[in-house]
Amino acid sequence: MSDDSHIVLPDPKPSTEPGLSRRAFLRGVGATTAAAAAVTTAIPELNAEAVSTVKGIRQAVIQTEINGKTYRLAIKSHWTLLDVLRRELNLTGTKKTCDRASCGACTVLLDGKPVYACSLLALDADKRKITTIEGLSDGETLHPIQEAFIREDALQCGFCTPGMIMSSKTLLDQNPRPNVAEVKEALAGNICRCAAYHKIVKAVTLVKA
Ligand code: FES
Ligand code: FES
């Protein structure tokens, strides 16, 4: 396993399409500039200082409780909790999709509160309790939220489902009978690309404790 397996270096050169005239290129840019301006983040070119920061990655040992088991884990300082769960512990129920705190598919509970595991350094999980989707069921017996998602057919591809269920768990722990508005608010940080929202919200309101 490479130490820097998930460091992606940006290519600073803009891509050019053969045969695309400058006029046609600018016309295309003009049509998309407004939308792009809202979402584009400037990527600085790498310099010697940045490279030396990458080389300065440190080793660390953390102790954390994951799904009721205590782990001592040797990690690198730049590893995210998501990569440690999936890659080091094979807890692949937590999904990696956007990997940039936008979709909620990687939601786990940190001391009972939902967090995006893709955006939390594993170092920050030291001496904390983590619950992942694997920690909800009791052996072959599914958690009532999982049962409700199945009963209400509240998924299509299922990629958002673990994150939806973890966010729902926090809500239901605090409010066992949420109304539709409360469920929508609790799941606001979770995106479903299949747009199964109606059934997801219904399932959460119908969880049998
Ligand atoms: S994978 Fe973490 S928020 Fe999308
Ligand atoms: S069921 Fe496909 S992303 Fe939600």
C-alpha cells in the first residue's frame, strides 16, 4: 500500500481539444461561466513548500472504539477516517462517493453525532466512539431503521442508504416520533442521486422502535 495513495496532484495545464477554434472555445466558456463560477475552486500550483508538506506526513497511533470494539491503529497523519474504515478495517458499508463533504454517503456517528468520515482526519477519532452502518444490526437481526428502509422500499441503487440510516439514527435517538419536516431537516446533509427522498422520509417516520 502506498503512503500517498489518495494524494491526487492536479494537472495545472488546461486541456485543449484538437480542432476547437478559439472563437468556439470562448463561446462555450461564455455559456458556462456563470455556472462554473459558483462551483469552481482555484487549485494552486504545487511548489516546493507544498511538496515538502506532503513529504512531512507523520505516523501516529490512535485508540478508538468502533462499533463497540476497541482498536489501536497505526495511521498516517493525512488519512481520513473514511479511508481507515474502508481500506484498513474493511468496513466498506460506509460509502465514498464525492469524497469532499458534499453528499453524506460517508456519514458515521462520532460520539453519537453524524459526521462526514471523508472530511475527518483519522487523528481526530482518537479516544472517540465511532458507529458505522455495520454496528447497527445485531448479528443477523437488522436495526429497526434498516427494517423500515426495506419495508418501505426506500432505496434504489442503495449508495446513499448507509449515510441516510446513520443520520436517521441520530434523529430517532433524540426524537423517536419525528414528523416529515423534522426528518427532512435531519437528512438535509444527505443526497440521494436516485431521488428516492419520498420513500426515505416515509420510512424514517414509520420506524418501529
Ligand atoms: S463521500 Fe463524504 S460527503 Fe460525500
Ligand atoms: S438510492 Fe441511489 S443514491 Fe439514494
